[in-house]
Amino acid sequence: SDCPLLPVVGGELSVPLQGGGEARAVNLDYAASAPALESVATHLSEVLPYYSSVHRGAGYASQVSTAAYEHARDIVGGFVGARVGDAVVFTRNTTDALGLLASAVPGETVLLDIEHHANLLPWSAEGGRGARVVQAGQTIAETLLLVEAELQARPAALLTVTGASNVTGETLPLRRLATIAHRHGARLAVDGAQLVPHRRVDLAFDGVDYLAFSGHKTYAPFGAGVLVGRRDWLDAAPPYLRGGGAVTSVTLDGAAWRLGPARHEAGSPNVLGVVALARAIQAIDALDDAEWHDHESALRERLLTGLEALPRVHVNRIFSDSVDPVGVVSFHIDGLDARLAALVLSAEWGIAVRDGRFCAHPLLERIGQGKAAVRASFGLGSSTADVDALLHALSELLENGPAAGYSEVDGQWQL
Ligand code: PMP
């Protein structure tokens, strides 16, 4: 963990500091969007000359683009252990992929109260087909019992859970959740936005029926997402986007809609985003699993040990029995506003973290009385120097406070 496991673009950037001078940019905001792997950027520059419309163009570049786009489907499917009969549908991002799934579920959905809004809002509130929210317990073991009780009490079509929390990095036991869901006739969907960039997911092995994730969090920040999973519901669902490419024939009275991924991918797709995603996945696939895991868990341990030694800092955790979380850590600081802390880290130290409620308001209500927190997240391009920079800056901040120049306007800190 002393150096990056794979080189990323921007790893050596400098940023200006308040008060003059500059510093190496320290990116601890991978969970929002991860940097591109250098191999992804190189590949894109090789593919860009052949960038053209897919599927319907007869020109050579169109054929190359189409082949690359469809090959990407195979790469993604292979990487996540898709089964025969699974579809790989390209979307804009995880939000879009979960929205697509929500439009295809033939019944009610059960979910937990710890979800990112992307895995909450499509099912509940306006427009959803009906979601039943189970309040997670203090432990994962208790939470599994609560989920099982809910499914037993009343059948549901789908159980949808986050693979890894974007607030705490804690992971859920997918195989056990799949067994519980299947025992009661439900399918399991996983919001893999924060899991896929950190851990290998195998749909067939884990028993996961649907998986959604984003390219921009998986080292391909070019705006493609994926929904992979059982094709039958997707084929029976109304087309998610209506337009060219999703139909076999159209009259003024109606259309014959295609089956398979094309049914939901109308319009010109994000070819380069998809190609970038596939290349990032190939790079991840080539990693030694143990090395990948140890790189990130060593950084996490170092960060946690350092944070625990700081006064007034409280690391967030949902479950008391979770094991082996991914590289996402959030914390509250007594007496220090999260926005202000994040501003200082950026302006005075060149360190990028996230602050806020991370699109998980119900979860932040649960673990921090609704108060904003600071989140540090990292991955393949991170090193101990990044973690140490954050710990050093935080301890200085806690000791000396921010430099002059910050003011609070309408409850929001500004520089
Ligand atoms: N789920 C989780 C757990 C996330 O962390 C995020 C992104 N913050 C999303 C879903 C949504 O991803 P996207 O913005 O790429 O749609």
C-alpha cells in the first residue's frame, strides 16, 4: 500500500493552496467518482479515431465501434459471472440501472433503510410499485432475521440491497441474502456502485439475480452504467427508453419492441463510456485478488487507526458485527462542521474528501442524527501517503483550527 496498485490519471496533479503555493492533489473521493486508470485513458485514445455510431452504420469505423460495444457486453458479463439467460444492459449509471429494474419488477420490493437514494427512491415514494422498508438491526445477523421475517410475512418480488455502503464501506453478505430471498420466492438485486470497484462479485456463485453499477466509480469515468441480470423480467417490461434501436418495426399505430438489452437501450449509446468500462474491468480482472484486497484493507486500517487516535473524531458504523469493509470511511467531528472541515482540507492541504449526507439521508439520520459527515474513500491509485496526508491535515486542523478567510453564510461555510 506504499504506492498505487495501478497507475491512475491525475495521480501526480498539483493544486493551488489558499495563501499561495501548491500541493500534490490528494484524491480521497473515489466513492463519488474514481479517477481513470492510465490504461483506460490510453485505450480510449486508441479507440477514439474509430468512434462512430453503433449497430446501424455500414462504414468501417461503425463496424469497429459496434464490435467494441458488443464485446464490452461480453467482458462485463464475464467479469460479474453472468449466467446463460442474463442480460447486460448498458445505462447511464447505477441510478439509471436501478430505475430500469424498478420499471421491470412484477410486484413489491423489500429494501433496507440504509440505502443510497438511488436504491430507495425508484421503489418508494412517487411512482414506485410499492416498497416495504425494513429497518436494519444493530447487527447484520439481526438484519438478516428481520429481512427474512418480512419476506415470510408477505411475499415480495424483489429484495434489493446495497453491496457496500457508500457511507461506511460495510458490506452485506450477499450469498446469505440470496438464500433468504429465494427461499421466499423473491429475487435479489444488489446496488453494486460501491462494491464492484472494490470486490469481485459473481452473480452465479453469490446467487445474485440483478447487479447495478457505474463506470465512473469503477475507474472509467466516462458515464456508462450497467444492469446485469435475469432476462425474463426485462423482456416482459415496457421499453425503458422509447426510440430508435429498440424496435423491429414501427407503424404510426404502434411498434414491435425488441427483446434483450436493445429493448431498453434506444438512442445512440455512450460507446466510449462502455468501451472504457470494459477496459477498466479487464484491468481489475487481471489483478491478483489477494493483492487487491490487501492494498485497500491496509489503507483502511491505517486510516482507522489514525482517526481513532484523533480527539473528537467518530468513525461511522452501521453494524457492530460487520467484517472487512471496503475503502469508504466517514466520520463526524465534534464541534466542527463537516463542510468547513472539507473546505479546509481542500483549500489548505489540497486534499479532496466528500462532506454531506451522501445521498443517504435516512442512514445519516440513523447514525448521526442527520448531521453531515466527512467521507474519505480510496482505491487502486491510492497510497499510504494519501492517508497520512489526511491524518496530518486533520490533526493540524483539530489543534489550530482553520486559517482566516472562512465565513458562514446561511448555515453554509464558504471560503
Ligand atoms: N448507489 C451507491 C451505493 C452509490 O454510492 C451511488 C453513487 N454515490 C449510487 C448508487 C449512484 O450512482 P450514480 O451516481 O453513478 O448513478
